[in-house]
Amino acid sequence: MVNLNDTIWKELTSAGNAANQVLRCLVEETGDFRENIEILAEELSHQLSYYNATAYVLPHLAMLCSKLSLEDKFFLIAHMGAAIAAEGEYPLLPDTQAYQEFQEGLMGLRRETECLITSTDISVLLQADMGLGQEFALAALAIIGDRKHAYDIWFLSGSCWEEGCVACDCGWNDEMFPLTEQTDCIEFADIDTWDKKSLQNEAVWFKGLLTLAGDEEMSQILPLVYGIGICPDCGKREPYWDWLDRFIKEY
């Protein structure tokens, strides 16, 4: 964890270049906690971009999170999910200080997130505010599961999870691929019911969290996005995630 007085903070950037100041307010308990979390989250996840201040902020947030009430832990994790997911799209290079800081913070937040998910209070927390519950489920996906999957689902929120982008390496592509309709292009995934304990199967526990939160938007596309795409032109089979990621990178 890098001290907040270290000169490296002068070199780090965020959307408004205020991440260091807001983080200091959180650490020193200055100002309104939730308002500061919302500001920091916007600083680090504006337009789903990755900002290099994120890696250095995370260890401080992990330490802070361990001292909070369940409700405030939930709030912090939910709001920081998009910033963490963005690293999946713009991965840090191993053997760098930024990578080490990011992993240190991620490890601490993962412990807190896993404890929340498997606690008897999770249903109440998720249902208190459906929007926040959705954000927490996505944040949990970014922290415990595949960060790239979390980034992709945030990306799909631009169409309210109704349309996606797809591209096969044969050249076939569709920027308005329907996510909520039956299609012969997808072999849909069969997602089991979550037992509220196991975190082994990402699709199962992620859908379980969304179901508990009362979500009816993201949940309906999960059998598709976790399914297998079948190219209508060349017949190649590959995960839908690969179709989406190829479109994002190439188009």
C-alpha cells in the first residue's frame, strides 16, 4: 500500500484528477462517506475507462472496507465494481508496481465480497435497493469472477441489455445482435439454481445474486452470453464472449 503522501500520487490520473483527495477524505473520515464513495467511483470509472490511480486506491479501500458496517461495505463494493472491471479490458502488466497494488487491493476486497455474498444478510442487502443490488452483483463478478465478463456486461448496459455486438473471425458481424430473442446462432447455457453458498460456477452464483436482487434485465441475457455462438456464415462454434470481445477490439 502506497502512502497517501508519496510523490507518485502526483503522477496518477483519474477522470477529474481528484482521486487522491477524495481517498484522503475517506481515510481521514472527512465529509459524507457515501457521497465520497460515489465521487471516487466516478473518478475511477468514467465512461468505463481504466485510470492508473485505480490500482493504488484499491489497497486503501480494501483496508477501509474491513472496518465498515455491512451496509457500507455493500455500498463501497457496489460502486467500485466498474473501476475494477475496466482492468479486464485494459489489463495491467505483471511485475509492475501498479499490478502488485491492484492485486493487493483486489485480494482484500475479494475477502470482504465473499463474506458478504455467503452471509445470511445478503438477501436483505440486495433487496433494499434493486439498482444497488444489480451494481453489487456486477461488482462481485468483477472481483471474484472474470473481470472481462463484468466489463462486457457493463458495456452491454448501453443498450439496456437488449442488443449486443458480435463478430466471427470469418468476417461475419452484427452490431445489433438481439440478446432477448431466441436465435439459431446461440446454443444457450443451462444455468442451475444457486445454493447461496458455492462460488465455484460463475454463471450460477452471478445469476443467483441478480435473482435475489429482483433483477429482470441482466438475468434474462445470461443463458445467451454464457452460451455458445454458432456463426451463420462459416459454422464455427465459440463462446458468445469471444464474439463480443472480437467486435469491441476490431470494430
